[in-house]
Amino acid sequence: MMELRQKAGELVNQTYYQGQSFLVKRAGQVMVAIIPASEYREVQRIKQESRDRFFATTDEVRQRVSKSGVSDKELQNDIDEAVAESRKA
């Protein structure tokens, strides 16, 4: 951390102008990453797309279930069974 304080400007310049990334450690543990803003924006875009796909899939499943006539209790039992089976494997 002391090195980060002493070289912050240099790290910012290397990140911005050269596209370099850095990991900041404290007591041997990685605490944060310094990455170019373009990479950060890309990570945020990917996360948002993933959330959007998840919710779209969830909505689709809800619509299918509501049309199927399966009760909430039956659905929950099926889910519980599937989870139990997957945990056995």
C-alpha cells in the first residue's frame, strides 16, 4: 500500500496511456484491481447483459409455468427434488 501511495500518479498514467492493469495487495491479499476505464465499462456491460438474460429467462419460465397449470406447491416440490438430486451427485 505504501508503494501505491508513492507511485499513484505513475500507475494511473500507465493504466490510462498504456492499458496496463495492476493488483493492489495488503498483507499479501489482493484488495483491488486498477484497470483501464474501457475494461471497467466492458465488465459492467457484460454484467448488465448477464442480469438482463437472467431476468428474461426467469420471466419466460414464469410464463410457461403459469400456462402449464402446475400449482406453486407442485413446482416447489419439483424444484426441491431437483436440487436434492443435484446435491447427491
